[in-house]
Amino acid sequence: MTEIDFSEIGTYQRYKLMASLIVPRPIALITTLGEDGTVNAAPFSMFNMLGEDPPIVMVSINRLQDSALKDTAANILRTGEFVVHLTDEAMCAQMDACGATLPPHQSELEHAGLRALPSRTVKPPRISEAPVAFECVLHEKLETPSRYIFIGRVQWLAARDGLVDTEQWRVRLQDYHPVGRFGASFYLNASGRFTLDKTQAATTPIDEM
């Protein structure tokens, strides 16, 4: 076994190891509003669900090299509102384009060719092309020397027509093709799904949970 004492290596080395080994990770494409009303959008893969009662999600946003805040973090701290979108294969390239470094007054949505739709409970808009959008308000935050960790309370869910069965409360997974983050610059899609239950065929109720 290769054994590594994390107290003996630097921040960069710890990041490279953790970010490449703890995979795949879901990607949160987050919209917020700047002070001048500009719609900011940026992808973050240090993201996940934390619980359902209350319904909360977590996103961890790193500081820049000069300790300045990324636009998303600054906007969440100022407004307490954000929208988390999940990315599918059809919009993966546009999600990646939202990671470009742009001035605060320039919207990543316009840069990536994405369209904004009004949200129901918060001011930041949803992204029309996203299959899923969670409207969130800031529930709690943590601060470390390198990051802000935001816990968002979900107030509203918008999903693509036909994706959610609200009578049986199931997601039609056969119609859902999310993209996750792998190590380095690699992504993963959902085409490699499998079940360990060999009695189940590929299109049985495992596709709707």
C-alpha cells in the first residue's frame, strides 16, 4: 500500500489526491445575482445532497489565490440565494463554458449560450436547458482558510417535463442522463449504469426509483 501522511504534504498535493480519488462527483451549475443584477453561473463539483428534513445541499467554493472570493461565493454571502442546476449530457459543453473566467459584469449564461428563466421563490434565475433546478436559500455556512462551504435549503424543485412522476414520487431514470466529474479534466456520463442484482433486466424498476 502507498501510505501518505496528510500532515506532511501541502495543500496542492492534498487537493490533487482527494479530487482525483473521491469520484465521481455530481456537478452543481449555480446561478446567482451580482450587485448590478448580472446573472452569474459557475460549475462546482464539490457538491452533494446532505439531507431531506430539512432538504439541504452543500457546495464548497474555493478562494482565489489572492484570497478574493469567486463571484458565486460573494453573491451567496450578499443575497443568501442561489439556484443549483444538475447538468446532463446535452448541455455538458455549455456547463464547462460557464467555468470561464469573466468579469463580474459579464454573464456566463450569455457566454455559454444558455437561457435564463424566472425562478419561483428566489431572485436568481433558472437555466432553461438544465434538466433539474433546485431553488435554495442559505441555511448555514462554514469558513476555512481556503474555502466557503455553503449549505443551502431547497425551497423549490423544477424538473424537465416527464422526468418526475409526482403521483408515485419516482424519477424516470431512463430519461435522466446526468454528467459527473472524474479526475483531472475528465467527466463521466450515465451510459455505464449497472446493478449488482443479476435477476434484474436493464429496463426494470431500477430505472424508476
